[in-house]
Amino acid sequence: MENRPSGEQMGQFRPMFSINMEHTYFRSGRLDGVRFTPTASTKKLMRDVNLVSRPRSDGLTLFYDGEYIEALRLYAADVSDPLRMEFNCDVEHQDFQNFTVSPISPMDKTLYFDSDVLKIDSSGKNYLHAGEFVSEDELVEISSLASLTDELSRDQAPSLGKVSIRVSDEDLDYLESSRMDNPREYTIRFSTRSTHWKYYLLGEVNRQGVYLKDTEGVVEFEYLGEETIANGRVAKIYISKTAIPMRERAKQKFQLIVNKNDRPKILVNRLAVANSKRVNRVMHNNKSLLVSEIYVNY
């Protein structure tokens, strides 16, 4: 936790702004497991004007000391170097790229979220990106971000990106006039990937006439024939004809069925669903597809 005040000290502190991370992959809608680290210049600024931060698993809240409001105004009035807080953001999920629609980031670029470029939705929510979700529009050259190039070598760049929040004199007026602890809220929202689900049927379920059925009747599967996998076993292969959005807890219910005496018999009532740790890119019908591989062995 960075510069967090004690319980006795919190009386003089009020929230200045918060940063909230969202992701459609997770059932809660929140992107937990993120860490915000202030840049060196922001750490110094926080010490000089008595700002404190309270990290959360899905973001952070920055607090200011009411006794330092005039000092903050002096910083905010500096046209050449306005009051701006910058944070490097990292994510703990090792498979984040597997379940996230994110721009392909070359080694010399990173995601950059700037409060000067806001998208405000119909509910008044402030998004730190141009579209509904994070996209390539937020990619910038690392060399253009002085605080990153000064502090970090390329292989130490933050895994998620950088956030820059400017606090204007008008923002400080709003904080002073607000009778309730109602800080500005900034949101960064990621979208989940969609993949084609590819089932490998092994063992007793690899039999003649077996097929997959979606109980909702939405997803259809194509039979690709048999394939010998790495351990030498032979599997029947089915792939979904359409891409399916990945979810932390998938709602799809696919059954494995075989016709017996001209009547359908359920072999597996609910097949395993896609796992974010097993995603590959394959060629299918001369197209490059993202595929979630699922092995069924009974």
C-alpha cells in the first residue's frame, strides 16, 4: 500500500479520485488482481502535497489533505507542468492475453490511459479510452512517455499500461464544494475474447455416430474427422461453427449424444467448457482462428 494514512489520520483526508478496472470476462464485471504503482515524479508530488493512495484489488483511490488545498491549486495553475498523477499498471493474471480482446502491443508500445481523453457514457461514467472498450487507439510509443523511459528499461515496462490523471483547478473547486465524499471516478474496461471451442473426444466417448448438441440450440458444431494427438491416441474432433465469448463461468451447456436404436442417448450431460489457459491459434478453412481446446476422456 502506498502512503496509506492510519485510522486516526483519515479524518483530514478526502478522496480526490478513483480508478476502477472492469472486464466482461469476470462474473463480477470487475478486473481484480491489478496493481498501480506511482511513477517517481508522482511519488515526489504525493510527498510534497500530502497525497495518499489506497489500492484496491480492482483499482485505487487517491486521497488529499484538505489543509494542502492551496498548494494543490498552485500546482494546478502551472500551465507548463500541470497537476498530474501517473501510475504504472500491472495485472497478475498470467493468462490475461488469452481471455482479453487487446491490441497487439509491439515491444516499443504500451497502453496509455489519459484523463484528457474521456468517453462519457449515457450514465455519466468516465472511461479512459475512446471506445466502449480498450482498443489499439490507446497504444502509444514508450519513447513518448518520459516517465517510463526515464525509469524503466523495455523489459520492465508495466504489463498492462500507464494511467495519467490531470487534476485541474475546476476539479479542486468540485472537491471543495462537494459536501459528500464523492470523488471523480475513472473507469478502464476490457472486453473478453471469443474463441472457437474445439473438442477432442477420447476413450469410450470416441465412438461411431457420436455428436455434440447445444441445449439452447444456439451453437452448432462441425465434425473435423479424427486426429492423432501427442500421446499417440486417436480423437474425434468437433469445432464450434461460431466463436463463443469466454467467461469466468461459462453458461453454455453442450451435451454429447449418440444414436442408439434410432433414439438419441446422452453420453455426457454437460461437457467441460473452455479454459482460458488453453488457447491456440490454428488455420481452419484457410482462416486463422482462435481456438479453445477441450479434451473429453471417459
